[in-house]
Amino acid sequence: MGRVTLQTIADHVGVSRMTVSNAFSRPNQLSAQLRDRILAVADELGYVGPDPTGRALASGTAGSVGLVMSDTLRYALTDEFAVAFLAAIAEELTPTGLALTLLTTAEKDGFIPARDVALDGALLYSCELKSPALDWLTRRRLPLVFVDQAPASGIASVNVADRAGAAAAARHILELGHRKIAIVTCGVAGDYGVFADPPGRNVAHTERERLLGWLEPMKEARVTPAVARLGHEDPYEMGLEAAATLLAQTPRPTAILCFSDAIARGVLAGIEQAGLSVPKDVSIVGFDDSPLAARSRPALTTVHQDVNAKGRAAASALLAAIERAKTGNGGRVRHLVLPTELIVRASTAAPRDH
Amino acid sequence: MGRVTLQTIADHVGVSRMTVSNAFSRPNQLSAQLRDRILAVADELGYVGPDPTGRALASGTAGSVGLVMSDTLRYALTDEFAVAFLAAIAEELTPTGLALTLLTTAEKDGFIPARDVALDGALLYSCELKSPALDWLTRRRLPLVFVDQAPASGIASVNVADRAGAAAAARHILELGHRKIAIVTCGVAGDYGVFADPPGRNVAHTERERLLGWLEPMKEARVTPAVARLGHEDPYEMGLEAAATLLAQTPRPTAILCFSDAIARGVLAGIEQAGLSVPKDVSIVGFDDSPLAARSRPALTTVHQDVNAKGRAAASALLAAIERAKTGNGGRVRHLVLPTELIVRASTAAPRDH
DNA sequence: CATCGTTACTGTATCGGTAAAGAACCTCAA
DNA sequence: TTGAGGTTCTTTACCGATACAGTAACGATG
């Protein structure tokens, strides 16, 4: 026996296939009795419901939106902060009945998820500009939302005030009297190592913005920071190492500004391993205000961003973009920037010699 | 201008639509020159690649597998342990080019993701038996894998030795000399509260197994535990409250066995809030050996399970199930049970009066 | 009684592709 | 010269549904 389709049911009931389709998808197009009869027969035949693939082709909707996270899903999922973002998206999406498809950059036998999986739209979180996934999704002309990426015209974006937050962090450190300052930043591409000059081009949007934010007040104060640039893999380990390297420099930095709380925790551990104390010997500032920050000892001074709001904003921007693509209205393309706020906790203090 | 399809390109190049399809999907079916010409024209016309929906309908593959987590994605994603599981799945899936679609139980306007999203298969992690998502996926006859659920015949499953692990935990506590023992368990359905008798029916597989494991050595030792049963929402808060309730009982328990490390942490905090100390006054055992366990102070004695192995096993079982459904072979249906191991850390000790 | 609006259902065209078999042509050994 | 076998492209036949226009029946309206 072949597969049960709308036609099978239609034949059994003695109506047209379209009426069966309506029984499932547009209940008000037929009488209640007939609908019940159709559903009963469908049930009897073991029919589950309109086949998603057929429906998707005919109706033009897939019922799922894509999410590309940092190109490497594996590491994104070890990051508490990224997971919180994911959770916020999931929560915002749930009541819409849309599923969330996690896309990876990997491909197999010419099958590229970002190109070949049916989607109604996609969220791009913190991807490299030259990411192949981003490229495919763009070429598909899917409704998109960029999160933590350089805004592009015509594509909705959600960012946080990275620059302002970083500037606040730097100002805080300067006001405490620090002059020997180090920065630990991080990115997925470009050069790694310790630089006298901060990296210029070729860094992702978020990193660039934070760098600009940190550097501005320092420039005003005529302070030149040492910059260590790390990869993305294991923030704790890399922070630990970076701390060792930075602390070996002369003059030794008395304050370290970090790209994230996860890195800051590694740096903190590295400082303690070097026999120094935070904040007495070295002050640390993190970024993001992830749960880590409040939990660590000493509690991290950090730049807070509302990851929950970011996730929800991203999801609803995507819903608007999908609506716009479908009906032509749904508001105009928005470039949202959520605020950041410096949270002073216990990891920063005036330098010793002050 | 309408949309660019295979036909558009075929007309431009002057070949049949099928040849264009082959140019994209089966390169060895045509000459390299013609293929290049076709791809060039396709590129020129802004054609991205075969439309995923059309391809899905014709070929019968969607390119994505579903994952249902605990019915409430929101809470699953706040659970470090569940996220680690997700990460392991994602990692195992990545090289296969399959995307991972997160399914929720919610529906909207009669659209039910588990029924209406195109998938090649699905993983069900720790769902209630009567979960509507599980029900739909089963009825669709999709290749499935059950994880942390009662094995069903014909459906691959991955579990851990919950019962043995729990028994080891209970035995450890008994051997230390404890006789006044409490259990803090947790489930998404059924009755909540403190019971003299442990809940019987109507609890999910994992909970049941762990209960059976804890109770068996206790029965042998003629010890009757107090059982507190919590919901799923906020393990820390609920553990905190449960601790308060249990400590108020007479005789006061000297050891508490917890369903998870997340709950154990709440219980630990509750014990300390009550002015008691762990493990001097009260011993605690967790479950899972999530990162939390080693991190907490005192470090938690817990039952270790290899969440990474679980995730990978689940993913590859699903791949096998998909293969089986497609080609008829791919091995037989397996019911895997991964080992657990008691990890004794600092949260357990002999009771005071011992 | 002719006209009109509803309700309830049907017919036709299409969505964008793939599978499988067939045809045309070319190569090369016997 | 022939014919087996390979390469390359085409033909035919779907995959399972939805959109949209159309029609029949029926009661209401003037």
C-alpha cells in the first residue's frame, strides 16, 4: 500500500482533494460535519497531517528560521552568554510556532546547510563578514537580521552600545588612577599575539567597536595600552596565558580590560597564579555581565548588556522582516542599538602607587 | 521579472531543465564545459542553487533533524548540562551537513512544529511520555532516537545507568553511616511536595530509575527516606526551599540525595542559609557531574555521566536510524546504556554522631 | 420572480525540483 | 564493420500540497 496523501483521503470520502486540504488548513471553508467526517477518515487511514515538504513548496513557508552562531556552534554553546542569547530567541519564537534551525558552516558532499535547508528567515549572530554561511543566506535573499555585526543597509540589525560601554570601562580605570593598562581582546580571524599598537582593520564589528571605545579615553589621557589578541577556542585557558604574558612585561600593567567575562575569568586566574592579587595588584574589567561576572571571586567589574533583550529584539526583528517580505509591510528596516552600562564590582580599585 | 528557476537557466543555456539540475546536484552526469557554462549563466541570473523546498519534496530529504528538549526549551537552555548535551549533538552532526532544528511544543494557529516542519528524523531528549511533540513525531513515522526516556521497541534509545548510579550514591551515604536521609527529586508532571513514601507511577523514566536506585540499598538497610519532589523551573530556588523544608523535619536528615547538581547547589545554599555546614552537619550528593559540581564550594560528590558521549551516541544513533529508513540497512535498532560513576568530592562525610 | 450575496465545495494550474529510463553519439576492440 | 559500453543529454512522470478562480445551491431582498 502506498502512502496516504490528501488524494487518498479525498477518494475515500468522495470529495475533492482541495476540500481535504481545507479540512486541515482552513477549517472555516467547509461545513463542520464534512470536516469531521474527513478528519475521521484521515485518522482511520493513519494520515498525520499535510506533508510539510509539500506544504512548504506550495505555500512558500518552511515553518522554521535559521540561526548562525559564530560559525562554530561547538564553541558558541560552551559560552554561557551565547546560550542565554539563544534561549531568549527561542523564547520569543515559541509563541509564533516557528522552529529554530541551528546552522553550521560545515558542508558535506556539496550540501551546505545555509544554502540547502528550507527556511523562512535567519538570524546571524556575531559572524565574520566573509562567512560562507552569511554569504549563502544573503544570496538566497532570505529575511535576515544581523546581531552583533556591522549593520548593512537594507538588513535589520541588533547591536549593543559596545563602544560606549568600553569607553565607560576605560574611563573608570583611568579615573581610578591607572596608567599602565592592558587590553585582552579576541577574534576569530586575523593576527594573534601581543601588540604595541591595537589591531586596525580586519577585526569583526564587535571587537572593533570595543577597541575604539577603550582607546578613545586612553588617547585623551595619553595612555598607550598593550594589546593581547586571542583566538576563540578556550577563553579561560587563553586568558590565563595572556595574563602570564602581559604580567611579564615592564612596566607591568596595573589594569586589564577584557573582551568578555569569560576571558576575564581566565585572566583573573592567571593573575592569581602569578602570585598577585585582584584588585590590589591588578584591576580587571570584563564585558557582557554574564552570570560568570557576579559569581567570580572577586566579583567582576564589567560592562553590562541585556542579553535577554538582545535575543528578543533579534527574534522580533526577524519576524518583522519575514512579515515585510511576505506582505510588503511590517515596518521599516530597523538598526537597533541596545544600551550598555558599567557595573562596578570588586575587581577594580586604585593602583597601589596611587 | 519572475523568479529564477532551473527552467529559466535551462532556457537561457538551451538545454533541458534536468541537465541544469544535474549541473548542481550530480556534476559527473555532464561534461565539465557544459557544467561551467550552466553555472556561469546561473550566477549571472542570480540563481543561488536548487530551491530547498522543491528539492525536499522531490528527493524526500529535508536536510535537518529535529530535537525536542524537555518540552520547555527555555528551561532546558538554562541548564548547563542540557546545553552540553546539545553541543555534543551539534558537534556530531556538523560533519554530516545536517542542520539541527529545535522544536518546541507550542503551537500557533494550528501550526505545530513537531508535525509541520520538514525533518529527516528527530531526537527526543527527556520528554514526557504524553508529550504532544513526541506523539506527532511518532505518528509521522520519522526516524527517532529516545534519550533519557523509557526505551520503546523499534525505536533506538540512549540512556545512562541512572539506577546503578543512584544506588552507588545511596550506598556511599549509607556506608558513611547516615540513617536519616532525604531525597530531592524533580519532574515536570505529577505531585509536588514532601512525601513519606516515594512517588510511584507517573514519573518520567529518568526520575523513576534514579528513585529505584536510591531506594534499593536503603530498603536493604531498612532506612526510609523523606522525599521532596520539585518542579522543573528554577532548580536553585526550588532546591533552596526544599532544603529549608527538609531541615525543619524531625529527625533532621543528615544526608540529602539530589536529582541533579543544579538542585544540589540550591540545597547546599539552603543548608548554609539555615546556619548548617556541608558536609559537617549535612552531606549532599548531586547527579550528572555537570561543571557546577566541581565548581561549587564544597565541591559536590555526585554521580558522573558522560554527557558528551551521550550526545554523540544519540546523534549517531539517529544517523543510523535515518540510514535504516532510507536504505533498509544501517544496523539494527540499538538500546544503549552508558555507564555512570560515583565521584566522591567534598560534600559528603560521616554524620556527626557517628 | 429576477437579483444578489453567502456558503460550501471543485477544477485547474502551479510550486521547484528529482528519479529513472531512454536516446544520441562517440570510442575502441574484435 | 560491427557492436558493446560509456558518456552526455533529454523525456516522462511524478513528489504532496496550496492558490485562486469558478460554480452550484440556497435563502434573502425588493
